[in-house]
Amino acid sequence: MSRIRSALLPPALAILFAAALCAVALVISGASPLTALGVMIGQVGQGTTAVDIVNSAAIYYIVALAAAIGFQMKLFNIGIEGQYRLAACVAAIVGGLIVLPPVLHTLVIIVVAVLVGAVWAGIPALLKAYRGVSEVISTIMLNAVSLGAIAFLIRPDSFGVLQGNNISTKPIEPSGQFPGLDTGAGTIFGMVVVAVLLGVGYWFLLNRTRFGFELRASGESATAATAGGVNAKRMVIIALVLSGAVAGLAGLPEVLGRDFAYTLTSPQGYGFTGLAVALLGRNHPAGIAFGALLWAFLDKSAIALDNIGVPRDIVLIMQGSVVLSVVVAYEVVRRYELAAEQRRVAAQLRGAPAADKEVVG
Amino acid sequence: MTTLTRARAGFGTLPGWARSAIVVAVGVGLLAVTATLTGQIQLTSSGTTQAAVRLLLPILFAALGGLWAERAGVINIGLEGMMILGTWGAAWAGYQWGPYAAVVGGLVFGVLGGLLHAVATVSFGVNHIVSGVAITLLGLGVTKYLSTLLFLPVSGNPRQSPRVEGFETFSVQPLADALAAVEAQQRVVLSDVAGLLGGLLSGLTPLVVLGFVLVPASYLLLWRTSFGLRLRSCGENPVAAESLGVQVYLYKYIALIVSGALAGLGGAALTLNPGQLGYLEGQTGGRGYIGLAAMIFGNWRPGGLLAGSALFGYVDGVQLRAGGEAVHALLYGASILAVGLAVLWVLQRRWQTAAIALVAGAAVYAVYFSTETVPREFASYAPQIVTLLVLAVASQRLRPPAAIGMEYRRGEGD
């Protein structure tokens, strides 16, 4: 019971705090927080909003899983941004160039995306394992380089096609597209299923396999894991490459389900969202799912708020303050529980013989 | 022991200023030779240097901000967010009360970001990178929100501020004119050196001077005063510092406030950049991160981070002024450098490193020889690629502060 409470209390407090902060900002700017809240909740039932939220949440879920795999090892894969964009770009190029039977075509595109993500994450992984380069810095640099690579790849004289004012890759034939589920009010991406499967796989990997145990052990204490026979370098490489492979999938829901090509204006910024959502969900597959849905809900609120004249950017403040306050809240609760645990142990020891106390002290 | 290894030890024992002078001389010489042999005179023109100075300034401020934070043991990847806050604050104060107010505005907004980072990491013990990411998200959101609220009615564009009045530029006379005259004569090497120097001495603004003054000032404060020693001890071993009576929390707060202020100044430098006077959404373009990279490149030292910022600013400036072909010429310079280093290492009998340098030089020369120009898309990311290469080659010789990124709580030392 107390475990559930300590898991749910911090995010609830953080969301309340962030909401209060935004309410203050709204009051200062002359808008009514209550009207804003009403509009945000009311939008879900309108048009395709609910489906859009699910679709966005699936993307956020995938990037957050990628981030969470790194977090398990205390690795910060800031490079998810570059990994998913480059992967989506290359996969779209390959998908547009080849024609294969349905299903197989889609599978090839997915495999290409996974491989590109893994290889791109492999660079910081190798640098970290063999040269001791912090993955934070190297992935930030690679994010910028991947932008250059994408711009180069979809130039009209490389693989790009000029379409009006926009440059895109060659469109993917219907055989390569991932069919969605038409609900009448918008189409749910087929990749949503893949996201759910990834979540189950992530849970299984961490909690039911030896590799998952070693991963978590290395994250908890690298020295203890090494003493237990875990190869630290190998774990770093596998964790980052795996994270990159998962990240590689994040661009596909849109490429395979809506755009059928990668364009210069394809969405960006999911990488940092992934880190934030993974933090919100504490790396737990169910928690991440909740975080992804919340994030997507806030994202969509921006448009609804804009319609009633509230600056849409209040949503960004909300998201930023949720993340910051959730990590603070987790930390405060952790400290409180640690202190409570110490008090409890101390109370128990007071009754024990004096000889035991020395060992503890 | 051969005389050569003694000579190598000799370079290591030279005073810092002499070593820097040798590095600068080799760099300038290399550029002059490259410019002469490849015919890319833009590499050493005063215009390029001026562009480089303008571009290096925000990076330099961010790098100094990183130095202050990390020397006190706090990783600051929130520099980017603080810089974004700085651009907004500078533009808001600047369009109303002029350039000096812009500097103050950028500084104050940067301090707000730094303070937030301090509260999260020092008081609450939040992971430094997590807090940094959150501050960057928050900085982006707050500036966008405030721009919609305050800039939209004035400039008619929520992504842009009204035009900000910039600083008047000045030159160090009569030296600048004399150097310009030498540069115009197009003499081998001499004109190149004059161009590089002349660019440094003309087109100056008070902010540029401030940036260059802050480098030695940071050095003196951090390495030559007891305040600096205490601050750095918090980054090396906070528990030991505490046992000696240092108020670690206080010093970390001070360090992060200064760090935020410097990042904010970096934002102000962007806002007051003559090419684009004012706030523009996304104008930082990851320069906070580049500043952090420049600091790591410089081994957490003020002189080193100046060199790192100069390198990035210069490559950026060349790319902007002269395009991919000039960056292409820099490849030629890089291969000369690699061969020179290889010769040096052969003389020192370090066969393996020499062989690696030679192979790398040959590879770079092969790229130079087989291509006409560096694709525009990659030329703009040259600083990032250089950072990666430097980190890959030299990371083991870098020495970050020992307790960097670690959680510290008062009275919990063991």
C-alpha cells in the first residue's frame, strides 16, 4: 500500500503544482484558468482530438522507452532526437526506393529504421566504452550532425523530391504503408500496436531476463555489478545501442501511417519529450504510458487554448514545470522515506542487545 | 634519456603563457600557409576574423558559464535554456532602453535560470542532467509565452522582438588601420597575420571586450583567490571542503548564479549581434551545448575554453563568410597539422601515435583531394564534428573536477 502511495503521490503533487503555477501565469496575463481548464478537458470529445492524443502518445511512448532503457543504466541518451530523425529519414528513403509485397515491404522499412537508430547510437556507445567520452556531450553533438546528414540526404540532387515549397523523400508505395484503424473520428496509427508490444517487451526484458537484471544492477551500482561478473563496457554498449534501436522506431508512426515520406518539415523535438516522459513515468512501462498520454493531451490543448485567445505556449510552461516539479517531488519523497526507514531501524535496534549496535554504528 | 624527450618535458614545464603563445603561433602559421597554398585568402581576411569574433562571443560566454558551474561540481546542460532566457531578457530590455540595458536584461534572466538550477540540484538533490533538460524545456516555454504576450503587440510577430539598438563599434587606432594597409598589400604570410590580427582589433563592441576580459578575470578569481579555491574545492571534494568550514551550499549557489549570468550574457550577445538585432525564436541554435563542448575541449580551464570557442567561432565564421570551399581548404590545413604532429612524435620515438596521426592526415588529405567542396549541410556542423573528433582522440587527457555531477548533502560525509 505504501509503495503504491509513494509511487503515485509525487507525480500527483507535481501535476497539481505545475497546474497552480500555470494558473498564476494565466491570471497575470489576464485569462481565466478555469475557462482554460474547461476548454482543455472539453476538447477531448471534439472531432479527432482523442485519436490524435492516442497517436501522439504512441510516439512519445516509444521515445520514452528508448530514454528509459538508458536511464536504467544511468545513461543519458540525449541523442534520441537525432537517432529517430535520421532513422525515419533513411527508412523513408529506402521505403520509397524499393517495391516489395505488402507486409514484407513494411517490415524492411521498420528493420532499416531500427538498424539506423542502433548504428547512430553505436557511435556514442563506442566512444563511451572505449574512450571514456560522456554520452551526454557526444549525443548532443551527433544530434546536430544528424540534422546536417538529413539535410544532405533529402537534397533534390541526393534522394529528395521537390514538392511545392517543401522537399521530401520519394513517397512510399501503399505496399509499404502500415494500415491504421479507422474509428470514424480519425485513424489510429497501426504503429500504436507496435508501441504497446514494445512496452510489454520492455517490461519482460527488465523483469524476467538475466540481461534486464544485469542492466538494472549496473545502473544501481556499477562496482557491485562488475564484482558480480557483469562486463561494464558491454553493458554500456548494449544499453545505448538498444536505446537507439527503439528510438529509431519513433519516427515511423507518422512516416508509415500519415505522411508516407520524410520531409524537411517532419516533426522534431520528440527526443527531449522522451526524456521528460520517461522521468514522469519513473521508467516504469505503465507510468510511461500515463506520462505519454498526459504529454499528448497537453500538446493538443495548445490548439484548443489558442482558439479562446490563451497563448498556446502556456502548455510548454506547463510541461516544463511538470518535469521539474516531478523530479523534485520524487527526490523529496525519497528522502522522507529514507529518513522514516532510518527511524524505524533505529527504533528496532533500541530494543536489541548492545553488542549488535556496534556493528551497525 | 635523449635530448628530445627532455625537450618534450621542456614544453610541458614552460609557463602557461609561453605554451599558449606557441600554440597560437603554430595556429596562425598553419592558417597563413594554408591560405597561401590553397589560394583561399578569405581564411585569413580581417572580415573572417571579425565574423569569427562575433560568432565565438556567445559560445565563449556559455563556456565560461559552464566553467563556473562545473568547477563547483554542478553539471550545467541547462546553459542552453539559460541562454534562451538571456536572449529574451536582452531583447525585452534592449528595445526599450538601449544596448546597455539589453546586457543587464540578458544577465538578469540568465540568473533566474541559474537560480532555478541551483534550487533543484543543490537544495533538492535532483540529478543535474535531468534538471538541465527541464530548465531548457522551461526556458523555451517561458520565452515563447512571454514573446506572445509582450512582443506580439509591438512587432506583430510572436516569434520575434522589435529591432534592438546595437552597440556602436570601435577599433583600436591607429593599429587597426596600419594592419588593414598591410593586409591590402597581399604579401605572403605577413598579410595573413595582419588580416587575422586586424580583425581582432576592429569592429569591437563593449560586449566583446567584456567577454575577453572575463576570461582572465575568471582565471584570477577561481585560481588566485581563496574564494576561488573554496569554490573549486566544492567541485573536487565537497565533504573535505565542508570539514574545513566551507559553506558548500552557498558556494554552489554563487557558482550557479554566476553561471546563469554568463549564459544570459551569451544570450545578450546573440540578441546584440549586428547581423540580427533582436530576439528570434530558436536563435540560440544549440550554442549553449557548443559552449559546454568548448569548455570540455579546453579541459575545464579558462585559456582552454577560449581556444575551444575560438576554434568553433572561426570554423563557423569561415563557413559563413566564404562557404564550403573555404572549409574544404581547412581540411588541407588539418592534414598539414597531422603530418607535422606525426613528425614531432617520430622524433620523440612515439611510433604508434605518429602512425595514427599519419594515417589520419592521409585520410583527411584523401578527402580533400577527392572532393571539390564540403557540402553546405555539413560545413555548418563542422564545430560539432570537430568536437567529436577531439573528444574521441583526447578524452583521456582531460581532467574534469573530481566530484562533478555527484549529489552532496550537508553533514552526510563519511
